[in-house]
Amino acid sequence: MLALDGEGTLMRVDLADRSVAPLIEDVRSVETSLDGRWLLWQDATVIGGDPELPEGDIFLRDLSTGTDALLAQGSLQRSLFPLSRASADIVQLGYGYLETQRIFFLPELDFVDAPGDLQINAKIDDNHWLASSLLNNLYDLVDLKAGTSRRLFERQARIQWFEDDGLVVYEAKPCCIDSDFRDEGPMWRVPFDGEPTQIAKRVSDYMIQVDDERVLSPVDIGDDWLGNLIVIDLATGEERLVDHHVFASSVDTRWGRDDGLISYSIADGERSGVYVARLPQQARSGTRKTTREHVGVDVVHDRDGRPVRVPRLRPGVPDWKALAAARARGAK
């Protein structure tokens, strides 16, 4: 872990043995990459600039080799998450705040200047990046070094996921001034080379992939953030209703994905609570293993929080007597 002390010394803390050692002295501000390899900092010595945004030397250190490079003289505070795209092999100085920004390519540190609102979304190959603007949701395939670009999709959209040969988006304006996460629109598969194809009539920002062929999405989300939860077959565009009055942000598939299990919460009078549902076996994707057909065990908790095992007589059907006995003991 890295920490800046009150004297402007960047300290390295070893969480294994709790040892603390100075790393760099006279540091005004610092940024690190998520992978822990790159460290960007501004020296505390002021060389000019606005008193509220004092300028100094900005250095980049490769922590894997210990080598430093002077990138620029300026204020690191004028850059918006400059190492957020280090995984795409770039550093963005001035991004988001200035009319122009300087983009450095890792690890050689050659650079180009680009518009300040240019937002890099992902690296596609050695010469191309997916880029958009802070002001809109229009996506271009750009060659930063050559200064060329090609529009991939002519409508404003939000990225849902990447594929080997393209990306999947749904139509929506940028969040969150003229829009919010309740927005919904058609979903498209957009190849890097070819024409976009619509694969769903509507999804929202809370959409989740179930497998390669289906997605879950709350739709018709109201001011109370409740909506209808649907499952969509991406091969046909068919929608199937799962439940009503579902909290948009509550849908989860992570813990039961292999068994076709999903969870979500409902606000609907006596139905209010947290639910687990199993997607119909006949609708399961062939790319996933089929639903297990053995007798299983559900777990509920008593009033003291202790787990209570309730067996299922067959898939999806609880042992009602055992469940009633558990409820009599205060289980929820």
C-alpha cells in the first residue's frame, strides 16, 4: 500500500509484515494504476501556475523496474484519473479539464496531443483504441498515432460488454444530467468491421448477462426504482416476464449462475422481500450445463441468525413440514 504522510513523503507499507519505508520525498499529489505497476506524481516544488492549482514536475515511475521519467510540467489536479486506462497502455494528462490533452503510450512514452474531452474506453489492438467523448456517447475506432478515426455506431449508446470482434451497446444518452440509470433502449451488437445488428428491443443500465444467449433486465422502471424484470433471448429477441415490482439495482446472478438461479428484491405489499428464482430449464442456454435434478437443501436463518437447513423433496419444491417447523422457530 502507498500512503502520503504529512511531510509530503510517499511511504510504502508492506501489509504482510507491516513494515513502512519512504519511497519518494517532496510529493504534492499522486496517482497509481489499478494493476500496481505505474505511479504518477507531482513534485512539491512550485514552478508557477494558479495558486489553487500550483504547477510542478510530473513524473511517472514503472514500479516493476524502478525507472522514472519526467512527463510534463503542470498541475496533476487538472487531469481526470490519468492512469485509469493504463491497462490500455496509455497515460492521459489534462484529460477532462483542458482544451487539449497529451496521451502517452506505455511503456515507450512517445505521445500525441488530442482533444481534452476524448475518452479512451478500451484498447482494441496495437494501433486502435475505442474512444468516445465526455460530452456524448458516440463511439469511434481511433488510431491515436495516425490521427484517424471511424464511427462505429451512429446513435448515442452505453457499452454493455466487449466481444472478440466488437461490442454490445444499448441506446441511451450519457448519464446523469439529461438521463439516469432508469433509461432503456434497444440493444445492439456492433462489430469492429461490419454493420450493427439489433439483438433486443429494450434493456436498461441494470441489464445482466445470464449466458451467451440470454440477458436479464429490469424495464419500465418508475420513480420508485421498481420495474418489471424480464429475461431476453438474444437469438430471437423474445421477452419473458420474471416478476413485477422488482428493485432495479437488486438483480443478481453471481452466486447461482451455474444452476440458473437469480435473486432480486420486491416491494409489493405482502410479497415484499428477497426472492430466489430458477430460470426455466427449457429456456436455458445450450452453452451452460443443465439444471441439476437432484434433491437439494435450502438454508434459512432463525431469529438469532443461525442457519437452518430445509431439504427440497424435488428440484424447486421445499419440504413444507420442515419449512413450517423452521418458521415456527422464527426463521425468515
